[in-house]
Amino acid sequence: MDDMETLLAQVWNPEIRPLAEEAWRTYNAGAFRACIATTWTAVTADIISKLVFLADAGDTQAGTFRDQLAAAQAKGLTFDGVRAMQAIESSLLATAMQLELIDTIDQRELDRLREDRNLCVHPSLRSFGEVYTPRPESARAHLAVALSTLLTHPPTQGSQAIEAFQNYTSDPSFVPEIAHIQTLFYDHVRSKTRTNIAKIAAKHALREIDPAGRLNPVEYANRAAVVLDALAERDRTMARSAVESQLESFQTLGGEVQLRAMARLGDQDFFWTMVDNALAGRLQQLLLALPIPEQWEPLPVDVAICLAVVRSEHARSRLPHLEERFATLNKVHRMNVVAIAPAPYFVHVVVEFLEEAGNFRTGEQCGQLLVQHAHLLSVDQLGSALTAWASNDQCRLAERMTGLAVTLYRGTAHLGAGQPEAFTSFLREVQSKTTADDSYYRYPELEGALRAAGHLDQPPD
């Protein structure tokens, strides 16, 4: 599909879409003056409909515009009515900018469209009786600008978008769906508004400010961090600026709040650009001072969440003792940390867990960790993990491992041709170490899955 056709399909108002499509048809027909004139018609109709929408939603400034529009329309197709509508149209772009439907750059681009439209429909504006003849690329550019800056965006002002953000992040049924967040708070809002949303998200994610009683501040901070991460995928400079704006306030917070903020954002580069050497030293000391329980007691979740930041290359670089602190934890506690946040850094640790598991329960926990990392494995890492699994009878003969093997097989389908070979080799290895009488630990479900996919020959009748 042509890029222009994609934009046309995204026109927000179904009543405006036919005008935009008509402009595109006239362009394709070579009627470039008509294309520019129709594009301007679509722009004016779109702005008017959005201002009326905002007025109906209670915006007082838009309400004033709606009253002026109604007064002009009441005069009908008379001299006074036409003059009144011309006055409204002449200030339409300025009104749209004041109400945050467009910004100053958009206004300049649309002003050029208006000027070219006037040349197209008023040939007397040129001297010597010459008729203005627009270039094809100018007509296409004007339509593209109208679509991308105005027609494809809903009538959402800055204040309304921010309120929508607050409602969304406070919703009991909040779902951290990255693409949806980007659509709502990046794609469909103006640059100034999305910058303000990023700053609000950063403020809550870093400082755990009470969101006016809507939600527990810590939980709200977690949700704000998700939004900030989603926005950063589109504009890291904006996210970095939003975080850096909070530095002065962040430095004076208590240690627990600072550690939780680091746990939320510590795998993001824009967080560490805010952290100077003095603050990095403080964060490291806070991490090293976290209380660690006795060997066989589980690591508290809040402690594990903080230590899990070791998965981040940025954190390891800025906190040089962090990796050593993780490595010196006993196996149970390291498993608690790994379980918090699957990451590429932890894959080799999981393989070591499989090699060293000393009882069936630990073996099953290792298998579960491997399944959690399935989407992060390479073919070589999968092979190493399965070799360790087959070689350790505390993994191979643990009850839940036969089912986890099938789950891992399905979870690594993305690896392509090398994946079935790794599992068939694993199956041959475990079956060579298990008698036919002990059929359960010959991994029959995995064997069945491999046969069904055509990776093993069917057994003889």
C-alpha cells in the first residue's frame, strides 16, 4: 500500500476522510490545483469539527469559537454570512494552535497550504493575467502535511491527554501493553504534550509521588516506569531529558525510594545518564548494604528486585561491585534474583544451575528458569542447557521436568532449523540413560511432539 493511502486510512474523522480521498483522486488525475483546494477544504472542515468537539466536551475557549461559528452559520449564504465565515477561516490555524490541535511548525506548514490554495482559486492574484500552476510534488506535499499533522489525529488537547494518561495509569485493569501505550500517548498527541507526559511519568517513576490518592504511590511508580519505557522506544532523547529534569529532587530522596527507582529503570540507558558518579556510589553502597537472609531462606522479593539490576550492562558498568555481589550470593538466592527478570545476562547462570542442581526440587526450579528464558536463547545456548539437563540426574529424573521439556520445545520454536536437532539429541541422551521399564522418564511427551512435527521417524506398527 502507498504511504499516502496508509495515511488516508488513518484519517480520524470519517466525515473528513471523503474530502481527503477526493484530494488524492484529483492528484492522481493530474488536477493539482483542485488537489490543493480540496486539501485546504479538508483542513478547514477538520479543524472546525475538532473545535466543536472540544466545545461540546466543555472547553471554554473552544466554546467561544463554536458560538462565533453558529452566529456566522445563522446568517446563511448572505454577504454578512460569507464575510463572517471568511473571518473565521482566516484565524482558523491560529485558533487551532492556541487549543493545541497543531503546533507552530504545523501552523507554518499549513499556512503554506492556505497561501497556495488562494493562488489556485484566485487567479487574479498574479499579475499579467498569468494563472498559477502548482507543481505535482507541491500538491502531494500539501496533502501529506495535512494528513500527518492534522487529519490523522484525534481532537485531544494537552490537558485532556494528560488527564487520559492519569486515568489510564490508575485504572484497576491497567495492562502494560507497549504498542497501545505508544499509540495513546505518543502517536496521537502533539510533541509538547508527549514531552509533558514523559516528564510526569519520570517524576512518578523516580520519586514515588502520591498520585492524588488514585493508587498506591509505589504501584503507580511501577506503571509510570512502563509508560516511560514505552515512550523511550520512540524518543530516547525525550525520555533522557524527562529523567534528568528530576535529578535534583531525586538526589535528596531516601535510600529505599532510590533503590526502587533504580530497580524500575536500571536497565535503561537514559536512567544512568542522569546518575553522576557521586549518586552511582551511593546506589552501590545501598545495594551492598541490603540484608541477605540465611542460606536456605528465600531472598526477600524487594531485595531480589534490586539485585536483579545486575542484568543491565549499564548498571554493571556504573556499579563495579554489583556483579561481584551477585556472584557471591548462594545458589538459592541467585535463583531468586534470576527469577525476577529473565534477561540475556542470566542465561549462562541458568545453565550453571542445571549443571549443579543437587536435588529434584532444585532441578525443577532450574527447569522453570530455563523455560522463562526460552525466548532469549540461541541455538548454542539451548544445546548447552539441554546437555547440562541430561547430564544431571537431579534434573533429568525430576518429576516436572518431562513436562517442562515440552514447554521449552514449544517456547524455542523461533530458533529455526537447529532447534529440533538439539531436542532430538537431548531425547536420545535421556533415553540412553533410562530403561524401557521406566517409560515416564524417557520423556514420551517430548518424543510425541518431535514425531508429530516430523523430526523423528514414526515407530513401526
